[in-house]
Amino acid sequence: MAGPLEQFQIETVYKLPGFTVGGHYIDMSITNSVLAMFIAVGVALLFFVLTTARAQIIPGRGQVMAEGIFNLIDNMAESIIGHDGRQFFPFILTLFLFILSCNLLGLFGIFTATSQIAVTVTLAAMTIILVIGVGLLRHGIGFFKMFLPSGVPFYLAPLIIVIEVVSFLVRPVTLTLRLFGNMVGGHIVLYVFATFVIGLSALGIGGMLGAILPMLTIVALTTLEFLVAYLQAFVFAVLACVYLSDVVNIGHH
């Protein structure tokens, strides 16, 4: 039987020619992770095309769901970032939908792209690069004021600056590991309980009766994983808004 980490193994689905940059070979082949991300994007686009292509004054269930997601992200961005929040709505919405789609597809037997640290670190890097870019474009050198809150005594300034810089640098790390760890951990736990069910079922009638408890546990954990899939996408989007708010509203700190 395959181990619990086999489900996270990257495999080539379609071989494509690569190229070399600076002595490093870049493989352009489509892997199961890349394919899963393509499917996630396609599912999200298809959902909104089907639910909003024929928008009605009295919305159906699909349109209600689509409008609910739009309103959720729009209200979140505006409430956290402020009146400039709508400028970042496309990025936050895309981030939320992509992560949510990848997380949910992993619960339906498709490879979970967000269980790969390369994917989560890329999402975190994109977010932090946007934060730094917005801070520098809007405030120039004043961007660095966020590392020294107003009202701090001069003798504490060096310590506070170090703490704030380290805190800022840790942000992409926490974004990366939180999403990655929750996706990997949840799938491993489900796998372990599934092996209990299979192993006990092979022992006959008594084993099948003993497999009822781990089977019920799998059902409960699967329900919880659906909630976690949503919460992790939501938390990532919320933190992206918080980090953007820090640089947009530097003068209000």
C-alpha cells in the first residue's frame, strides 16, 4: 500500500520541451500539480460564466452564490483597507477563488495543488511583492515609516525597528506554511483513517464492525476539511488585505 505522502508526489502528465537559462534547465512539462491548477482556474471561471452570463433581477441559487462571493470579498477589502480597498478587489478575489478551488478539488480526488510548498510560497511572494510595490509607489521612502510606529520613545526605536522588520519578513513565511501545513495535514489524517477502515475490513465481520468508528471519523473529518478549505482561502485573503492596509494607510498608524 502506498504511504500517506504518495498522494503529494509530483508526476509528469504531459511532456513538453524545456529550455536552459543560465545553465539551469527549465522543464515546461505539465505535471499533476499544474493540471490541477488549470482545472481550478477553469472551474472558477465556468462557475461565474454559468451564474452571471444571464443575470436576472430575481437571482437564482447560482447567481446568489456568485454575488455572495463578490460581496464578501468587496466588503472585506473595503472594511480592512479602507476606501481604496476596491482598487485591490480583483487581486483579492482572484487569490481567494484560486486557493478555494484548489483546496476543494483536492477533496474530490484531484491533486491538491496547495499541498505543494512551491505553490503556496509563490502565492505568498506575489502578495508581499504587491504590498512592497504599493508601499513604495504610494509613499516612496515614507514606506519605511511603517517600521517605526509614531509615538515610540527614541531609546526604544532601534529595538522596535528590528522587531517590525523581522515581523514583516516573517509574513510570507507564515502565509506559505499556514496554507501548506493545513492542506497536507488534513489529507494525511484522512489517509490514516482510511487505512484503518481498509485494514479492519479485511479481518472479516468483526473487523468490519470495528471499521465503523474510523469510517464515521472519516465522514466527520471530510466535513471539517470542506470548512478548512474555505477558511484557509478566506484567511489568506484577509491577511493579504491586512498587509495591504498597512502600506496604504501608513499615515494613519
